[in-house]
Amino acid sequence: MKKYIVEILGNAVEKIENITDYITEDSITNALNWYEDTTKKIRSLDSMPERCPSADENPYFDFEVPC
């Protein structure tokens, strides 16, 4: 199976950290679960990059909107 390089840009890392911090205000357990689930999904893009195509709304934005 072909492997792809997944690059997480700095602004994405910052947003993930901010969301994790926000969830932590209510529940550390939920924040950790969300973080682990999110990073697991990101890492899985190295072998399945097409599993999350662009959303139907994508043509209306200047940036790509994932599903």
C-alpha cells in the first residue's frame, strides 16, 4: 500500500491545541479522547488520503472545506 506524507501546518496544530484546551475546561478526559481521536484520524491520512473528500460546500469558499 502506498504511503503519503501528511504535513500538519502550524495553524492547524494551534487550532487543535486551542480546541483541546477549550474541551479541557469541562472535562480533561473528553479533551484527551478528542485529541487522541483527532490525531489518529490525521495520521490515517498517510494511507487513506481520499477517505475525507471535499465537502459539497467547497465551491463557495476560497479554501478547501473537508467533509
